[in-house]
Amino acid sequence: MAQLSFTEHPASVGETYGEHMASAWGFAARMALGAGACFVHGIFPFLCVTTGSGTIRELYARMISHRLRPSAQSGFGSLESASL
């Protein structure tokens, strides 16, 4: 296992530790709202019809537009290993 570093990955995407934490928490909050909409949609199929897929598209676009490098590192935790 690679040595734990609180600054290596944030620096690799051009952010400080605090900036990266704020960005990650923003993503988490948005995903939680999208998950809630999917839950509601499961019970009431006529509500939140496109909210889940719209949330995924929004977050993917946000992630790609803020990427500084042409491609992320390969391996666990990289965008290539994500299923978005």
C-alpha cells in the first residue's frame, strides 16, 4: 500500500488539502441529494424522473471541467477506475 499522504493527491489535481476537502464534500452533498431524489422516484415513479441521471451528468461535467491534467493516474481511485 502506498504511503498515506494528505497532500499528494490534492496537489496532483491543483488543489490544497482544504480546497480538495471542500470540493469532495460538495460532491458528497450533491450525490446525497441525487440519491434522495432516486429514493423518492422509487416510491413515486412520477416524481424526480430525470434528477438522478441529471445529477450524474452534472457531477461528471464538473469533475472533467476542473481536471488540470490531460488524463488521471491509472489505478485505484483514478477517474479511469470510476464507473461514471
